[in-house]
Amino acid sequence: MNKKEGLGMVRTKFFTFAEGTNKLVLSSGQRIGPITLAYETYGSLDKDKSNAILIAHALSGDAHAAGFQEGDKKPGWWDVMIGPHKAFDTTKYFVICSNVLGGCKGTTGPSSINPKTNKPYALEFPLITVSDMVNAQKYLIDHLGIKKLLCAAGGSMGGMQALQWVASYPECVRSVIPIATAWKHSPQQIAFDEVGRQAVMADPAWKKGNYYGDTKPERGLAVARMIGHITYMSDQSMEEKFSRKLKDKNYSFSFTADFEVEGYLRYRGDSFVKRFDANSYLYITKAMDYFDLSGGKLILQGKDIDTRFLMIAFQSDWLYPAYQSREIVHFLKTRFANVTSCEIKSSYGHDAFLLENDEQAHLIKHFLKSTHNQTKDEKR
Amino acid sequence: MNKKEGLGMVRTKFFTFAEGTNKLVLSSGQRIGPITLAYETYGSLDKDKSNAILIAHALSGDAHAAGFQEGDKKPGWWDVMIGPHKAFDTTKYFVICSNVLGGCKGTTGPSSINPKTNKPYALEFPLITVSDMVNAQKYLIDHLGIKKLLCAAGGSMGGMQALQWVASYPECVRSVIPIATAWKHSPQQIAFDEVGRQAVMADPAWKKGNYYGDTKPERGLAVARMIGHITYMSDQSMEEKFSRKLKDKNYSFSFTADFEVEGYLRYRGDSFVKRFDANSYLYITKAMDYFDLSGGKLILQGKDIDTRFLMIAFQSDWLYPAYQSREIVHFLKTRFANVTSCEIKSSYGHDAFLLENDEQAHLIKHFLKSTHNQTKDEKR
């Protein structure tokens, strides 16, 4: 990859709020503060602050969505989509991405220091919801002086946050692009998350969350991540990538990894634990399981909203199947919302939204352009 | 369930072979003996021994396929299919089911005593394959004086064994009924097995397999089983059974099981570890991953066989998708084999083959009848 073609070097910034007695009230009723959000911005905010796009990340993402940081071998997690002349065109738009509340990449979460005890929160950290994540993002948007986002976009849990913006702050979001997502987790999605959590909690090193400064529950978290990886790919993409290829010529007749797919999963599990906090994994998956905007909660009855929707799903995505996206589209039509939807052909499964995909890029580019033009027309 | 309608009380029997220097040579080249097989039989063998059906079980099954044993609250694992006037009609056929080599339900496996050390084998037990399992079954069939099975049948790994009978002993098997199965594991199937094994091996109580007489790796095995259970059901059947139903009225905002599906998985994981050996789980899943009869190995080129095939797949089974069954059917047709195939509509996923299913029962009943009649005609 040529670094010159993209955003070049970027830096993570930090914003702290909910200080003193102004704590953030969470969905659970608990209060938390202060909260620091890690965030990055790309491009420039225009004079009337009408070109801001919020990008929301998935379970294991972070604020570093694009460009390179000092020492990076790979760019941010959605660099294929964000940059000059890319889908989220940073020559036109001001793109913001923040690490979610409860995360472990600079934003306050269970591994942060609890000011009451001067030790990491661990399970003293309150459970959070997608709505809480979005409330925290709203503080950041206010801080940046933005009254209305041109768009909130993201895949998987990022798509949930985009939908939550509509439910929580419809007047603050001109459009949303929820990708490969659902408005509620199905029991199968809850089940996969729960097994991941059980794998973490089954690790004796987890010690009810109090492992900071000690051995981490790496084996458990690696198993959780391996399960995740299977669900992010499709049967077909695994066949194309691995088939039954062996690491060596013959079966080992032992419990070492015989097949390339086994080696790959072990590698992905092991590398994940180096960069992610096990407790954050628990908190964030639980937030996804709690998420439920079905039954009219996405747009309350009688509420008139002008948010435009671009819904994207991928045909081989069996973790967030296209029917979940269609459910949302169906509802939006009953509310006479402005919605464009597309099911993109791809064999890459849930991972498809993260990969280079011309159709996705094209759809988003044109949707943003027409939304932006419309916004400018309205202001004239 | 009325016990009088079924087989009533049944008893597990045992057969020991490969004693002294006559050890069984395994696919790996290693030798093992003596071997004890646990098995049950239902119905009576007819005079010319032409009515014997071998039932092969799946990963977590055992020899107790039907009827009740002393103290049983539930009958054997395929009681819906085996008994008087059922699909495998014990008024007509002599039905045999044995626990697989490497198992933990009475057949020699890693938890058995190694005669060399007088301690459980643990990982000293050699790796076994589906072919080794079938070779052990062949000893039992010989012992019972049966030259040719009327049928070898089973679902999932049971179906692999049925196919292996064709590959290993085509002259000894008049027909086979491979259900919800594949002739080779795809990388996705290997991946799910591998994650299960990693979950077991991540449990410090596993101690490289040397946990006998000590704390068992129950947490790890429970996680493995939970992953399995998700793959045995379908998205739809989970939705129908659980939806997003909560155990209590509201979210707990803690890491206890909020959703019924979470409670169910935890329960199934916990109850499995009481009845299954973790090392057997490793050995048997590895045997399934090694299984590969593709590329002409099922019926060697130029080999003329008279085995009849009834291939059954279930439409909502995403663990052993119907396309894997179709691959086998396609191959069989190129070999001019006598094959009937059916994809049964069901929302129950992979579990469908274990559940009461009229269409499956009907297909099997008629297939067995016509095979049996044809066999009798040939002898006239």
C-alpha cells in the first residue's frame, strides 16, 4: 500500500467530559464519570459545519479508522473506505471516529482507572448499552461544535450505533448508513456472544475480572476470538482461502494444527489477545445483546424525521443475515422514511463490509453526495 | 412416552478382541489392543442372517440407541426411529449399535486403562480415524456371524461411518443410509471442531490430558459443547424456541444469563460434562476432521459394487449443508451406483435427524423394505 495515496499520518486525540458531579447517566441508571473518548478526525470541517460524518466501529475496532500512526505497518481498520477521493471522501467531508464507551483503545472502559479506588474498574465498571455509547459520542459532537451530522455510518455494531443515533437524536443526524447489521440480536447472535463470554470467564486467569497487573485470561479470550472469526467468514470464503490444505504433507496424528485453517484460527486468537482487553470483550458483546430497536423503538409513532437511510447487507453474511436488514427497511417504509437499501453480492461473509468492495464504496459515495447536495439546497 | 410402545428394557453388552499379539493396526500405523466394544442389539437375527442393520452414532452418542435401561428417564438417543414398527422396525430387523472406538461409553478410548501402564491411556491413546472405528465394528459384525449387513445407517458422524463401510467393506454392506453428513469436513467444520478442542485444551484442568482421578476440564468442555449446540440448531429454530425471551422481567445489567438462550446453553454445557470425557471429545472430533472420502475414495475406479444408497439431508442444516450430500450423490451417479436422495424440509437444523420426523421415518422404512425384499428375491 502506498501511504501517499491515503491520509498519510494521523493522530488519536482525546476528549474528557462528565467530570465532577456531571456524571453520565447510563441506561442501567448507574452514573459514570469522568469519561475520556479517544477519537480521530480526517479532513476539514466546513464553515457551516454541515459536512461532518461520524464513523462507528464494530466489536474489536477503535478510533483509528484510517491513515497511519507512527510505527503502523497497516493503516486504520477502514482505510479502504476513508481518505481522499474514497467512499468517505476526506477532501469533501470531515470524518470523525471515536472508540466506544467500554472499549480499551483509549476510551474509558473496564481497564481504565476508577477514580474512586485508583485501581482499574474491572467489573466495578457499569454495564453499558449501545445507547450509552451514542450518548458519549453526542458529547464529542457537541464539543466539536457540530449541530447536525451529515451522516452516521458503520458496519456490524457500528451499524447499531448509526441506528441508535436515529432513535436517540433524530434531529442531529441528516442520514445514516447502517451496514451488515440488525436492530436486535437474534438468539443465535446472543448465543455466539454468550459462548465467547463463557470462554473468557472459564479461564481461571480471568479471576472475576480482577486480572489487571497479573496474568491475563489470554487462552479464554483467544477461544472467544476464534469463534468470532468463524462467524465473520462464510463457508465459501473459508473454502476458497483454506480448503483442506495441510500445514505439512501428511496428517500429524497428534493434536497439533494439521490444517491451515486451524493454524490461522490459532494465530488470529493469539494476536487478538495482545491488543484487546478481555473485560471490554464482555462489556461490548453484552451491549450488543441488549440492543433492541425493534417494535417501533427506532422511530417512535407520530415522530416525523427527515433522516435518509442507506441500508447495506451482504448476501453471504450469515452472522448478520440480509433478512435482518430487510426487517428494518420494511419498518422504515411503514414510517414513510426515505430509505435506499441494497444487498451486495459477496462471498466474504460478515467481513465483507471491512474489505475493499467497489459496490459498497460506489453506493456510499453517491448517497453522501446526494445527501450533501440536498442539505446545501435546503439551506439556500 | 409410554415404555410399552417401544422396546422396553434393553441392556448394553460387551465384546473384546485384538487381544494378545493380535492388536488392531490403525490408520496411523500404530497398534492397539485389547479393544472392548460396548454394543446393544434390538430384534432378532433371522436364520440366514440377512436382516442385520448397523446403526452408527454421532459425536456424543453411544451404544444405547433405543429402549430404556435401568433408571433411564429418557430412552436411547434414536428411540424415535428404532423399535417395533418404527423406521428401523425391530419386528423385522436385527438392529446393532456400538459405541465408537475412542469413545467413553464402554468402548476402549482415552479414558480406558492402558494395559501397559495400568493407568488411563489419556494422550497415550493413539489417534483414530473413522476408518479405524469401522474396522472395529467389522470385528463385532464378524463375531455376531453376519457376513453382509442389510444396512449401515447413521446421521452426522454416523453417516461418515456408513460411507466408510462402503469404502472399506463394500461386499459386506447391502445398503447404506448416510444422513446429514459429508464425505469430508469443510474448513468451516474443521474450524468449529478446532475451537472446541482449543476450549478444552485451554482449561488448565486438562493438564495435557492427564486429569483422570483429578478435577476434570469441565469448564473447557462445557464451552466446546455450547459451541456445538449453536451449530446443531438453526437460526430459525433458535428464534422459535427462544426468541429474545428473558429469564427475568428486565435486563440484569450484570453478566448473569439474561436471555433464555443463554441459560439453555449453560445448562446443556454443564450437563454434557457429567456424561462425556474431554479427551474422547478431542479424539472423536479429530477423527471427523481427518475423514475424507472425496476424490474417488468412496468407490474406487473400476470397482463394481451393489450397495444401495439412501442419502438424506435437511434444508435448514447449516453445519452439514445439503450441498455436501449432493456432492456425494453426484459422484455416486458417475459411478452408476443405485442412489436415492432426499432433502427434507425442516427448520430444526442439524438436530433434525435426531428428532421425530415422519418424512425421514417413511423414507427409511420403505427403502429398507425394498432392499430387504430385493435381497430375498436374489436368494430365491
